Amino acid sequence: MGRKLPRPAADRQAEIPLPGWLRARLLHLGPEILVLDKPAGLPVSARSGGSLETWLPALRMGKRRDPQPAHRLDADTAGCLVLGRTAPMLARLNALFAERRVEKTYWAVLRGDVKDSGVVDAPLRKISSAQKGWRMQVNQAGDPARTAWRVLGRGGGLALVEFRPETGRTHQLRVHAAHLGAPILGDALYGGGAGPLHLLAREIALPLEPALRVTAPVPDHMREAVARCGGAT
């Protein structure tokens, strides 16, 4: 999990000052689109303990309405999150994601090794139990899920991998990494051991006019492992 983040005291309906830690995470700020470097440990949707929704009023920055996320990232995944600042642009972004026209690139540090490159084509289905709660698993009766990957570096029993998901299923990259025999470092749910999840939404490219491509920095908790694999931090 990421560090504990403060919660604003102001009413959600009113615009509140933008705190310094959140301002530092603005990767792109345009009239209609905002791209945020979401910290690991911050859920996108509301739940116990706070979420990004709590901070949306601070991200208005002169707009009449709160910006809204056009897609989702797991709570423990860091990196590029796109928000629409106007209703028309939000609708357009939602359509681009639904049509799979957005190019998404992730970096992950895997616990183990895989071949240089390939494509995982493994359908996913949600399962649950009273003892372990819910999780996703590879199942031929599940929803189609495809992920292309290539290795960027190796070292110390770890592999730095670039993932390019063709679909956007829940926990897709985490399950597909485990399916390859090398779960993501820190992913206790799928065999990657305890600790922070080493998964970064590294880059996102939107087919707009003009095209928009945004890259997120490697978060502090991933720097050591990325450097061990010979990756740039």
C-alpha cells in the first residue's frame, strides 16, 4: 500500500484548495482533460478510508463541476489516470476506452522470469469464497482477456516487463503475470509475496486531435527493483 494520504475537511460540494502533494501529481492539465499520477494505495472509487473521489473538488481548478475518471486503476496500482473536466469530453473519453482505442502501457516487476516477449490469451472469471473472499482466475468460460508483454530487463531473480493489455478485465495484468509463472512483486493475492504492488500505469496515449501521450514516473516503492533489473528510474 502507499503512504497514508490526508483527507480534506471541506464540504465535497465546494471547491477546496489544491494541496501541494496533489498538485505535484498533475501530469497533464488541459481545458478538458486532466491526467493524474495516481499514488499506489489510493482507490479511485469511494470506500472506507477515503478515495480519489474525496479529492475531486480540489481538482476543479476553476471548473463548475468536479472532474471525473474516464477509467479505473486498482487501488494499489500507481500511475496514469485520465479524468474528463467537461461532460462532452468525459463522454468522448468513455467511448474511446469502451472501444479499446486508448493505448495503455504498464510496467511491472515480476517475481521470477519469463521469455523475452509474447501474448497471454487467457479468459478471466471472478470467483469467491467465504474464506478467501473474491479473486480472478483463468477460466475458459470467462471473459476474453489478452495481454502482450516484452521484457525490459532482468536481475536478481526479477524481471521488469512492459505490459500492453488489449482488454481491460479486473486484475488482468496481475492474473496474467501469475499465469506466466512469474507473479507481480508484492501481489500477495496472486503469489507475488508481501509488500507494495510493483505495478505502474506507465503511459497512456489518447487518439485525439492533437494526440495526447502522457508518461508517469516510476514511484518510490518500485525504484530499487526497477534499477536491479537495469531499468531507468
